[in-house]
Amino acid sequence: MPIQTDIAYKGQAHGTGAALSCGPGFATEREGWHGRDPMTGRTARRRVTRITVTPAAAAERADVLAAEEPLGIRIGGQAVTLTMRTPGDDIDLAAGFLLTEGIVATAADIASIVICTGEQCGHAHDEDDEELGNIADVTLRPGLPGQPPRRNFLTTSACGVCGKASITDLRVTSRYDLRSDEVQVSAAMLAAFPDALRAAQQVFERTGGLHAAGLFAADGSLLVVREDVGRHNAVDKVIGWALQAGRLPLAGCVLLVSGRASFELVQKAVVAGIPVLAAVSAPSSLAAELAADAGLTLVGFLRGGSMNVYAGAHRILTG
């Protein structure tokens, strides 16, 4: 069941409807969704002083920065969290957050997600109101059990678990058994993924300041890419895209992240049913522990022609 979205942003060039072998569902752009230029609102220009040491010089110039703005997520009018993100793909971000926080289990649990513009959300706003475009109003399906958790404070772009009230709140139960996923990926193909991800990072190309998450099929095709100042947000955007496209669980897929692999990213992959998580940098000890417990293959330091496999090495083919 597709989620009703009153504003939705079409993604980048990837993930727009090819017949692909990852996940059980389909991938089509929704008829009637109206998009916008992927760069609009995602970058900002600022005057800077450019200094060089050799030769010694200083000059004024314009620079392009990655945008960072707050996105508040409300459920039934109740504020749940405020996260710092790069604008764009906000519907994906909200949907992915709802799933990876354990608030919803399927797309059918979400009746609608509305980005508040002062018209769609029905709230009164001034034209200069900073909340315009920065609030996601979520309506869950009637009768959904449980109360949505409320984060205690702001989630920054560097911290996806900030605001959790206790250690036990960090763990989210997955509906999917990763140990039953028998996908195998060649090390040679995996080694080519970082370059493919880097080539698809449109905003990073202009700013040099964003994390990225890319979802690959077992045949090596790149399904979708999302960028954000927060690596957890980039992953939530990918998972939210998959949730809306009816693709969960993401069996047979590889999720590649451009930074390190933290506990929270491993957990998000597990909740979405992704069997392989690769990172260009290091994982944490807790991430490796969770990956081993969940049956996830965890790859770190995926750079050049080498990598470290911290869990689930049986899925990586070296011959």
C-alpha cells in the first residue's frame, strides 16, 4: 500500500523504476508526484576568504556549502523528534525514521506524511516562518497499537541515537531473519562500489560536505543514492525510499555508506532486512557485535582493492 504524500521529492538519477533483483516489491515513480531540482535547497552559497600558503595569498571568493536545517517529525500532532538534515527527500527520511525506530512495521501503518507548507498541513504560518518546509506531519493508520516514542532533545547530524532515554531504547527488533539470506557478493564487485557511489553524489560533487548511502543489488547495479549531512539520515532516506516502493525486506542487497559503520547504521540495516553493510571507514565494536548477533555481513575499510570483514564473511566470495 503506497503512503499518501502531499509533497514528495523525486530522487536522483538512481532508483527510478528499473526492473531490479533486490527486495520483493517493485520500483516505480509514483504518478502525480511533483518533484523539484535535486539541488534546490540542498546547497547554499557563501563568501569565503581563500588562503594559500605557497604561494602566500588571500582572496575573496564564493563557495557552495551543503545545506543543514532542522526537520521536525510529528505524529498525530505530537512532536517526536527534531533532526538536523540536508533538505530534500524529506518524505523518505520521515518514512525511514518511522521504520528504523520501530514505530511502524510496514508502509500500510502510515496513512500519510505531509511536509508542512502552511497549506498542506493546515497550520497557520507567516511567510517567513522557519518551520515552513521543515515539519513532517505523520498520520498513522487507525488502530495502530503502541505510543510513538518521544526523543528527549535534538538529534544532530552527527548523532542518530541522541535523545534516547535509556540503553534498552537503542535496540529495535527486526521482523526479518538475516541468517536465511544466502546472497553472496564477490570481493572484486564490492571493491568497485565506492567509486560508483562517489560518482552518483551530486551534492558532494559541489560541496565536498555530505555523507552518502547507496543501495546495490547483488548483480552490482546501483538502485538508489541518498545524501545528507548526517549519515544516519542518508540511510533513513534510502530505507524510507524502499519502504514506500514496497521493497522490504531488502533481501540480497548491499548497503554502502561513505563514512564509518556505527551501531545505529548496523541496526537500521538489520531492521530493513539488508544482509550486507559496507563502509569505507571503520566500524565500532558494538556495530561488529550487533552484526554478528543479527547475521549481518559487516565490511569496513572498503578502499581501493582491500577490505576488512568483521562479521558474516561467508557472503564475500574471494575466488
